[in-house]
Amino acid sequence: MAGKKNTPNTSGRTTVQLIAQKLGVSAMTVSRALNGKPNVDPKTRDRVLAAARKSGYTPNHIARSLALRRTETIGVVVPEISHSFFPEVIRGIEDAAYSAGYHIVLTHSAEDDCRERDAINTLKSKRVDGILISTAQSVTDISTYRDAIRQGVPFVFFDRVVQGVGATCVSIDDGDCCARITEHLIGHGYRAIAHLSGPTTVSIGKGRLNGYKEALNRHGLKLRPELIVESGFHEKGGYSAMEELLRLPARERPDAVVAVNDPAAFGAMKALQEHKLRIPQDMAIVGMSDDVRAELAICPLTTMRQPAFEIGKTAASALIAEIEGRDKPGRKLIVETELTVRKSCGCV
């Protein structure tokens, strides 16, 4: 029986087989050396890497994906990118992914549930190995998540999470954080404390509102419904919410405000300044997340530092562990926070 002939390489591309022929070693040895695997003689590894560099070798990712049954790509869905929190999260995700040999495909839902659903379907069609997602604030139907997870797509939620679908969730303890910063104000003598809330359909909006309420209850302060105004997560909403509070009679206005996040706090601060009200003398204000602008504001903002980079890195590492079978889904991972006190609360 005639032996199998070597098929000539007409593409002009350097392959593992060509490097192996040139060095007189097996293709398996070359592959192991290029991928940093053990059990390769150091001198042989050096020869392989030198030959690969000299010939301009680039890996065949399609062949590698077929062999591994993975594309070594991770899909990421973020709700917005104007707030400095999410770019920093992405930096953490990319850091963990790169270290593990993965690339990311970034998509943006723009806080729209339809765009988010399209993004998830697009990522699935690209055969990403798993998806990291922070939900859009307009999402009310979680069937898209359930369907993807049922189809075997590993999912990890970060920051804005969805419980009860069998996915790992990475976040801060939103209730505890908002309770702590509310109690910081109570401890410095504030009694009429308002809350600019996020939508309660979103995990962080619901959690932070509950934390605010719990803090008031623990200290025997009356909950005043008129002091809870939904602002959403952006400056415009914070501005409108503060305008609503300022329409209250002067004697019924709050003496302090806890905003759901820093952008909402910035919008509220702008409204106070336009009304010639002083921060914190006329009204104290605090935020959540420690936006890069917080320290640079006209009145530096007291806030709860939310470690965005660590949240992204933790979420990506958790997803990769599930993709590679080293961990199971459904975990709840909490990242620690830190109260950062500045002038806006009047407590410095």
C-alpha cells in the first residue's frame, strides 16, 4: 500500500507542520512548544520559538477552536459607556481575559431591552464561549437569559444582576452600601434624608432603595414617601429629581440626599447650584460608585467607592472558570466597597 503523500502548502502561510519539518521534530512537539505546554526540552522550545518568529508564524485560530471546541472569545454586554464605571469594568474584564488567553467582543445595549436581546443573539451566533452582562434598565422579561442558559451558554451577570436564573452574579452588596452611607449622614445629625432612586426593576435600584429604608428604620426615622424620587442612573434624571424635591415647601425639604449613583448626584448638585443653594450648608448630598469626577466637582462628592476594575476582573475570571469546567454556575460573588468622605456631606 502506497504511503500517504505530503500535501504541498500553496498558501504561503507558515504552519506547525512546516516548522516541524524544518527543525526535524514532530508537529506535536512544535504545537506544545508554541502553546507553552510542559514536557518540551527547553532547547527545543527555544528553537521552535525562534523559527516561528523568523518565519512570521501566526496561529490558526479556526483550527485551534475546532480542536478545543472553544473560540476563546467572551461576549460582553454593557448598558452604557458614558458613566466612567463601565469603561473601568471593561478594563478589568479585558485584563482577566487576556491573561487567560481569551479575547472579548464588546456590545452596548444603550439601556434598551430590544438592543440587549439583539446583542445576546449576535454574540451567540458568533459562538462566543460565554457572556458577561450588566442588564439594561428597561428589561422586564428575563426569558432571553433563561433561553441562552438553557442552550448551554455560560452567563455571568455583573453589577446589575438577575437572580434565580442559575447564573453566577458579581456585584457589591447594594443594600448594605446604601444603608452604610445613609447611616453616615444620620450619624452626623441629618434627619430629613431623601433618596434619588434607580428603577426598582433593576437590581441595584431595588437593593439601594431597600438599604436606605432599612437605615432609616434602624435609627427610628420616619419614612417620608415624598422624599423618595426616581432619578434613574444619569445626570439628567438626577437634575429632574432634585427639581421635584425643591418644589416642596422649604420647611418640608430634605437636609440631605442619598443618590443612587454619582451621575445622579452630579445632576442634583447642578440643580442646587442653579437655585443658589449651598452644598452642604443648605443640603448635603452623597453618591455611590466614586466616579472619576467625584473628587473634581466644585464641592467634592462623598461617595461609596465601587471597585469597577475588580468587579470586571472577578466576573471575567468566574466566567472563564465555568467555561473551562473549573467551577459551577449559580454563585453569588460580592466585591468589597469603601466609604470615601469628602466635602459634600459636611462631615469632613
